Amino acid sequence: MQYLNKITLLALITVLMANCQSKNPKDILTSKKWRPSVASFVKAMGKTMAETSDEEKAKLEKNIPKDFAQEFKADGTYLLSVFGVDKKGSWSLSADNKTLTTKYRNTIWETKKNSKDMTPKEGKEKELIFTVQSISSSKIVLVPQNGPTKVPMELVPL
């Protein structure tokens, strides 16, 4: 009888722990910083993982987190870091959790007269719309509806 009580208690604890983990897509998005996976980045460059050397993959694995960090904040603000330049904007998720929209100002690089130095300048607002193919605490897959590429983007935790 004690054995059965212990099993029942263990099962109850397991169920309660599983229910404590949020499966709400908005909570998952805002729970951590994200970055493109190496495979997703390679695909966006028009290559396959098989065509990419181990050295290139290792370099991407090292550089992607600092060069392409993305953060979705609970207040609807969006932070995107591209090559060390932070872009602030906003994000929203449709009521059915199937469409993610991000808005931010793109960066224009300007050179000063008689100088090789480039300085970033805020440009026009850019809106990107994605179909949310899947979302979990370990991976988000987004398919661009507009923008320069139609290649699905896989985001993984930073």
C-alpha cells in the first residue's frame, strides 16, 4: 500500500511540474534571448550543411550569438542586435499565435567626408511578418511572409 501511495504521489508531482511550465507562445518568446541556428543561417546563405565545412560551422556557432541576438520583451518591445548595432522596435503575435510581426528601424551606414569611418544612422521603419510554423522552449521556426528572403528561420535560445 505504501508503495502505491509513493507512486501516486510521484505521478501527481510530475503532472504538477508539467503544468507549471508555460506553453503559452508569448511566454516562450519572452522567456529568453534567441539567435538563428547555424543550419538556418547556412540555408539563408544559399548553402546546405553538407556544403559547409566544419571550420565554417564552428565560426558561425561562435559569431551568430553576438552578431544576431534577438529579444522579445513582455511589454511588446523588440531588441535586435546585428553586428553589434542594437535596433529597438516592437513585436506582436496574432491572437491565434500563427503570425509574428516585428517592426524596427533599419540602420544606414554613412561615411564622413574625407574619412573612411562609417557611422550608423537610423533609417526607415521596417516591418517583417512571419508565419509561426512551430514554437517551443527549445526552438522557434518562422517563415517570412515579406522581406528579402523566404527561407524559414529557426531560432534557438542564446
